[in-house]
Amino acid sequence: MRFPRSADLLFGQLGSAAEKAGLPWGTDHESIAVTVKDGGFPLSELAGAARRLAESAVSAGLKEDDWCVVRLDQPLDILVAVAGLTAVGVVPVLLSAKLDVASAAAALEPVTVPLHLLITQRRAAEVPRLSAAGATSLVWEDLVSDPRVGTEARVPAHGVERAPDAPYLVTHTSGTTGVPKLAVHTRNSFYQQSVIQARILRTLSLRGYLAAAISPVHVRTLSGLLSALRLRLNVLLLASEEPDVVAGQLERWRPHYLETHPNTFVRWEELADTGVLSSVRLFLGTFDAMHPPTMERLLAGSRRRMPLFAEVYAQSELGPVAFRMKRRRGGRRESVESELAGHRVGRSLPGYSRIRIVDEAGNPLGANQPGRIQVRSKGFFAGYLNFPEKFEENRADGGWWDSGDWGTKSRFGNLRLLDRQVERLDQAASGIALEDVLLGRLPEAVEIVVLETHGALVPVVATRTGMAVPSQRWAQAVDGLPELASPRHASWSAIPRTATGKVRRELLRQQLGFQAE
């Protein structure tokens, strides 16, 4: 295994890529730190902004081995902050702008190391709840617009060198089942997650823009950006997930690659008939299960000869675990019985990840037997900054990590995801697979969540029009499926979600008045 040096990480690669950059990067948003003209900017501008930020941070009193909470709004600003802080050995602790202040404060409350705070002016009211006593609180606008650069703040060309196992950055988990956990990524674990992504992209020989509208504070996004820099690929960095805004950006930049959160892709299905997806060679979805009907619809919108949809099963703690490539529909469809057996997520990545299924006692299980999904990964993180005890709870002998998911693996290594371990159903083998089938039969639905309460399976349905599914149509859709209660109808916006679009099922249960069992 090759360990990274500073030249291999974000700050170093920004500088190196900027020296040879041709086309500008694109974006749909403004930035205080980066000068954006007509929706684009040269990579040298981004690299320069990161260097200025690094020098300003040192002049403001931050130093190597410090930890700094970063609570910013725009993807470009966040990228500048991460690259600049890590260049001088400061460890950014990233909190999503979509995380409410109570959840953010709850995530930070157990942390024992001193934390500085970097925050936007409009969030000044959050400072008392997020800053630690005696720590430095920095306002983003002040730090960027009036750089306090002194002779003592010179930054090495590629940033300071640190040990491979030194903390590099902290991102938070989705928080679907409670307070988000703060995952610590070392320089090496972050680098290894990027290396495997670059290896996959390299095989596809992509040449056009890579468009991404994904949470800018998650390790997937930042390691993916490092992969793009390593391969000298141009990026379209999107802040908006609204279909009409995205359509305009896709029409202008004509990207070859498109990624967003799985539940956002569902909303983008309406773009398939507009022609704005015609240039896309590769769609990619991670963070959550990709429903097959959505993948088929989006692939149909590409005018490429052989477009692909990559579904990646991944976790912040591990990086990519397994993936599968889907082509346009062809040949014989999978039977309903097979579909209900679990959501297919592909096979492990040779040389990077390994997967096994174990029972509740940790004993390995045979092929197609449901159990806990455990993983070994080169990109394995270093622990939880706020919940170290949970890190130990999920570790198993031999370097295996319990993913918290329930699934099966075939004798050929194909993984099926059934459900989160804490969300397993008694009345169906897989809630995720059941939702896949229902969405395939009801294209007018934009979200279907199957919950279980007191022995009954209760579907919650949101449609694209906001109208309830007619009873006769619903009866046809559930034919041959496990018995389901009458659907509860909800609007898309009423369903609680995480920063990456995952449904917060327990909170949804509470909203519906379901009592704990």
C-alpha cells in the first residue's frame, strides 16, 4: 500500500492541477473566497483561494494539530476551507448547513478535544451553542475578505507534511437513527478512498465535465473531488438540487458524468424527456439505495450509445464497499420473487474491500443466508470523535467492521441489501426491496417508505402531483406482494430527511403517531 504525502492530498493536488488546467470549472453559485465569472472559474483561482485561506488561518492563531468546526453554506467555500485548513495541519470538523443547530450542538457536545469554530456571518447566533470556552471563533467573511497574512504564515508548496495516520478531516454520518456521528478520517484513509474512486473512473476514459450535486461536507464528495483532481478532470460543482436549476446547468456544460443523492435522482426523472441528460455517459448514485425504476428512467434520457448507471454501496467509515453497473433495460426482467429477496448492490472492489455475512454472535454464514454485513476496507476510518465507544462496539476481530446493515451474499459474491439492522421487518424479507417493486409499479410515486407497526406493514406514499393514489390503482400495484395496510399519503417535503436525502424513518414514525414497540 502506498501512503500519501501532502502533494497527493487536496491542497497539493489543487496546486498541481491548476498548473496544467485548461477549461474552467463550472458552478451554479457564488463564493466569497473564489471569483466566479459567468458561472465558471479557473482552477488557479480555487488553488489561490485555498492558499490565502491557509495563510489567514495561521495568522488568526490556528496551528497544526488544532481541530476546527466548519459551518459554511456554499460548496465552493467549503472546498476552500478544507483545502486551506488541512494545508497547515488543522483538522476541519465539517457540519452540514442542512443540519439544524440543535443536532449540530448535540453532535459536538460529547467531544473532549478543544474545538475552534469557523462560521458564516449569517449564523452568528449559533456561536454560543457551537463554540467551546476559550476556543477561537472565526467569521468566514472576515477571514476571507481581509486576509491577515504575516511573514510567519508562509505555507509550504504542497502543505505541511504529517504522518499517514494523522487525522486529516472529520465528516459526519447521515444521522438517520439519531445524533450524527463524527467520523475521523486520517490522511491515509481519505487518500485510499480517493484512489479506488480514481481507479474506477480511469477505466471509463471520461473526458467531459463531471457534474455533482451532493452534500459538500461528506467524505464521498471530498474524496471524489480529489479523484477528479488526480485525473485532471473538470468539475461542475452544483449547490442546487432543484430540477429546473439543474436542467439549465446540464444544458450549458453538457457533462459526461452526473451524480446526486438517490432521492434527488428520483425528482430528476422528469428531466429524462427534456434532452438535458443526453450527454451523460455515467450516472452514479451512492449514500442510499438506488431504486431500479429511477435508474432505467434516467438511462433512457441519455443519447449515448451505451450509458451506464453505477450504484455504489458505501459508508463514510469505509468508502465504497460494493458496486454494480446497470445498462439500459434489455432481456428478461427479474421475477417479483427475486426482486423481493433483497436489493442488489453488486460485488466488493478487488484489492480494496472484502465482505462477509455473520450471525448475531459474529459467526460467518453460508451463501444466501441473511445476517449482519461486515466489511474490511483500505479506506477504514480512525474512529468517532464524539462517540468512541460506538467505534469499539462495531469492530470485530480481524479488522472487520459491522456496517449496521442486514443482507445476504451469494456464492459468487453478489451482495443483496435487506434493511438497516435496526429497521428489519417481521412481515417482509426486505423493506427496501418492497419499496423498489412498488416504485416500479407506480411511476407517479416519488417516494414510498414501508414502515412496520404492531405487525402491519404501512406504506407512506408521496406522489409527483401531490394527489393520492386511487384505490383501484393501489390494489393493482400491491397484487402478489406481502399484505400491506392502506397507504398513508404525504407530500415530498413532509417526509423528514438527512443532509444526503435519506429518510429519517424513526422520525417519520413519530410524525405518523406510531408508538414504539
